[in-house]
Amino acid sequence: MTTHNDDVDWDRWPIADYLAENYRDVHPSDAAVIAHHSAYYRGLAPGSVARSVEFGAGPNLYPLMLASAVSRRIEAVEAGAGNVAYLERQILCGPEASWLPFHELCRRLNPAVPPTPAQALARVYVVHADVRDLPPHSYQLASMHFVAEGATEDFAEFTAFCRAFVRCVEPGGHLVAAFMENMPTYRIGPASRWPGCPIDPGRVEEVFTPLTRELSVTHIDEDPTLPDYGDSGMVLLTGRARGVRQ
């Protein structure tokens, strides 16, 4: 049986295990994603984006820090109740110490990132919602990290998530994304099982070429310092939206 997004109870996402396995240290793959995205953000004027979105934010803070270099308001849209509570706590109380090296790297690669993690996150507003319900053309920039390929086992549904991602920005709006390459269904922690849709650079180009202009798709090799989820690396994307209505 193929698992689809609505088959999964996202309120049960194992936040503590996920963070412990992936974000207690800056792994080489994190550094590569941050360097890739920082190069794109440096091409935009600081504060030039009135409203941006982190599409399916999860508990990952570094994409929010990266976007703070150019965004006056960042909406972190997330369906899982636990992830929403975690994000709200990080903004209200200040981020955990493990996020400080991520901020340091983001700021070193782009000095437009605010000087402290708290200042960067002060631009973030958490929205508890399904990303598929975002109104079209609502943002000037959209960022997505490990969402579409980790929400379903079905390639058609992966494609629909990608279309919703592009659709939520205005025509010409900026797109920044990262995907796990060839990610199978996988486990986090001792027991929990989560869907994966195996994709590669060719599949990403196939989906995004009709939806975008100035598309750039690159690849990062598998990171041996991360848990072996069965993936073969990452696929990174930047581009501009053509204007998708449905």
C-alpha cells in the first residue's frame, strides 16, 4: 500500500529524535545547503522581501535564519502540532544552544542575517496550517526543506506539493528548496515510520521546469555523518515562479 500525506498523523512527528539525529551539530550537508542558499540570498537586497514563507517548516530553524537576511516577515507554515509548539517556544524563549553554530555560519556567509539568533527569529510568525491551503500568489519568496518528498510515497502527490509550493508565490517570486535524494520510507528514533518519495535531480527538473524560470538544480553527495536513512544525498534548487494557479 502506498502511504499518502493524509494517511499520516503529523502531530506525532518525533521532534526530539529528529533533532538529535540531524541538528545537534552542523553536518557537512547542512553547511553545503547553507552555502548554496546564502549565495542566492546575497543576490537580493537586505529586507527587500516583504513577506516570505517557510513551506512546511518542521522544527528546523536554519532556513528561517537564512531567510531573515532578506525578509521583513517570515511565515513558518506547519501542520504538525508538536512542530508548531517547538517553533513558538524557540521564538518566545530563544533558540536552543545547538542552533547557535547554524546562525554563526548563516551570518558568516551572509552578513545581512541579523546579528543574533533571537533577532533573526523575531521576523518569524508561526502559522498552524496545511501548506496545501495557502492562497495563491501570497508571498514574494518561498523556501522549502525536505517536505514534498517526505510527505508522501506517491510521485503524483509529490508533484502536487511542488506545484502548491510554486503557486503560493507571486509570478516572478523567488524559490529556494532542498530535497533528500532517493529517500525511501524511513524510520526516526527506535520505532516511528515515515513516508518517502524517491526523487533525483532529473525528477526535480521534470517537475519544476514548466513552473519556473531561471531554474537551477544541483546535487550534494550523501553525508556519512548523518544517520543512514537510505538516501543518496540532497538536491538543491533555486528559481523564479512563472505563476501557477492550480
